[in-house]
Amino acid sequence: MRYWDEHMECMDRNTLQEIQLKRLVETVKRVYTSVPYYRRKMQELGIIPEDIKSLDDLKKLPFTTKQDLRDNYPYGLFAVPLSEIVRIHASSGTTGKPTVVGYTKHDIGIWSEVMARTLVAAGADKHSFVQIAYGYGLFTGGLGVHYGAERIGASVIPISSGNTRRQIQIMVDFGTTVLACTPSYALYLAETMEEMGIDKSQLKLKSGVFGAEPWSENMRKEIESKLNIKAYDIYGLSEIIGPGVSFECEYQCGMHINEDHFLPEIINPETGEVLGEGEYGELVFTTITKEGLPLIRYRTRDITALHYDRCKCGRTLVRMEKVIGRTDDMIIIRGVNVFPSQIESVLLEMGEVEPHYQLIVDRVNNLDVLEVLVEVSERMFSDEVKKLEQLEKKITKAIEETLGISVKVRLVEPKTIERSEGKAKRVIDKRKI
Ligand code: DLL
């Protein structure tokens, strides 16, 4: 079995809960005294830190949203003097100002630990060569993986994203064994490798840690076969720490949440009510060890479900399912909730198209229309028009059956949909509502 911190990762749940409660109580006291925003919010709800006596009392606490972070831009929610902050990251939102997050030295230590757990679960060790093709900079992907890989003593190749051909040459020459990047970039790398005439047998790659955007099981298969690796899903968000919030083990039956640091809940996004095990809803986190920017019940907008039964790997840490979408990248077409990942699954199951697609939503005569642009493979593209028409019909039917709404599918030439080096942009919403 591969663990980085067997003691914490496989702890008996009662003991874990005792630790969680102790840390939660300390965190609530700390934000109450050091963050005026939280004191005010708790006062509004008529609660004081002493009201938190059990983990169940978590639900008494106020939620925090991305908007709250924006309203307190840039440092308003930090809980320590700025002189204690040793690192700042930021995530760009689709609108408005970025969300700014700060770490103390201690926070960086926690981040390195949770990333070490993540990498070891994906088969990495001190002998690994970890090529970090997540962006370095304000984005947390690059440096987050970097510190974890150094912590386990691996050899880090800090190449950052972009410069795809050079990236591949380095992968071959330096004997990279673990690749870290977004799943969409992993596919782009595989595609470019083919163009360069480099065969996967020339690589020493064994595994990849992919995250920062939703991806389907079919996309996993695609990446695994094109790069001849085992592909692991890793999840995180800047507000909570960056990558390292949760990770897959070798059984890949959900991502283990590092819940000795981040307490998860699933809520109904409309009512805020806490949902039970296995129910789908919005994931909410309370950080219970972070110093710089502790967050109480932070609403991630990610949709998933939690499972508490013991995993075959021996870890007792709760598992979250693959994120099926966000409450806000969810598109609503004629009243029906649609997640890009649903369409991706349908496309990849067909096998005749490439995993590159884009959804264009528009409103014509007051009616929402969804157009799905799908890239066909070179092989398919050289076929007769009749065959392409048949394929278009087949895809349309399959998507319509899955979503229950009508869609317009348009096949496009190979390599016409813009590739991304980071998070892929899947949806273009042209509606003016
Ligand atoms: O994307 C942190 C990260 C970097 C995670 C590298 C994994 C690997 P943000 O830029 O703040 O942070 O974006 C966070 O990305 O709320 C999810 O919607 C989405 N996301 C992250 N990981 C996954 C994943 C980083 N494995 C937002 N599956 C989150 C699905 C993911 N969505």
C-alpha cells in the first residue's frame, strides 16, 4: 500500500472526529477574534464560539461565498498580520476582481503535506521525475504540486504550462515518470506527440495527476491509452488551499478528502440544508488548520456526493465522487440543467470523434438553442460526406437521449477547436438574458 502519512490517512474515524472537533473549535475562536467579518456574521446569527460543541454544530455557522471574498478584496478575510503571510495566490474569476488567498509558513507546510499524500497515492516517490506542466504563478497548480513533489523527495521538472513541443522533448529526454497538468492539456500533449512522430513507447511515464477542471471517465480512458499511463484525478481550489484538497488512490473510487484539514459538507444549493451521504449537492468546506485565510463553510459551487464507507486502500478519509459540474458552469437550456461533462461522456463513448468539443448556447426567437461543435478524427474526416452525415445524426440522437432536449450537432475539421494549456473553455454562452 502506498501512503505518505499512514497514521492520518488510515485513522480510526472516532479518533479522526475528535481531532476534527478540536481543530474546528480552535478555528471558530480564531476567526471570531481575528476576522471582523466573521465576528459580525456570527453576531448577526446570534452565535458565539462556545456554541460549537460538536461537529454537528457546524451547520449553525454562516456560509462564506466567493462574493464575500471579493467584497473583502484583497486581504480583508486574512486572520493573521500581513507580516506573517509568506505567499499570495489568486484565482481569476469569469467576472470582476480575482480572489486573493494568503498562506503563512505553516500553511505552506500543510499544503506540501497534503500534496505529498496526493502524489504518493498516484505512485510517486523519491525516484520519480515529476514534470509540472500546470501553470506557475498566481494559479495554485504549479507551485502546489511543486512543494508536494519536493516534500517526497522526487526530482521536480518545473516546466510550467505551454511550449508544448519542448515540453514533449523534455519528457522524453529527462525521463519524466509523473506528469502533472490539466486533463485537457494532457490530451493536447498526446496529440502533439503524435504530430511530432514520437511514440508513447519512447516515454518513461507511469502516471499523471490531472485536475483543475471537470473530466469524465471516458476522458480518463482516452488519456491512459494515448500516453500509456494510469491517470489520477486530483481536486482542489485556491480558496481552500489549491490542489491537495482531495485525491484518488489506486482503486479510483472517488477522491479521498484530506479531512483532517478540510471539513466537507454537501448542501442543497437552493436551501442551504445539509444533505446525507451519497446525495448530490454543492460541496462546502471549512478549513480547520489554516492560519492565513481560514474559511468557514465555503461554498465551492462544485456538485458531487460524499461516501464514508471504508475504501479498499485502507484509507478512512471520506471520498467525494468526481465533480459532475458547477452550479454556475451548469447551463440551463429551456429549463433543463446541462453539464458539459454529460455531453463529453456521450461523445467519448462513440469513439469516432475526438475529445475536443465546444458548446455554444444562444437564444433565437426567445428559445434557447444548444449547438455542439465536435471535432472528428482525421480518419473519419477523409470519409465520404454521407458517412459524416450519419455520424452527425448518431451523435445528435445520443445527446438528445441523454439530455432530454433537442440539440444541433456540427462536426468540424480536425484541430479547429481551440486547444488550451490550462483549463479548457467548453461553453460559449451568447444569450443576453
Ligand atoms: O484549479 C486548483 C487545482 C490545481 C486543482 C491543480 C487540481 C489541480 P482554482 O483555479 O481555484 O484551483 O479552481 C478551482 O476548479 O472549484 C472546481 O470547479 C475546479 N476543479 C479543480 N479540480 C477539479 C477536478 C484549482 N479534479 C475549481 N475535477 C474548483 C473537477 C475541478 N473540477
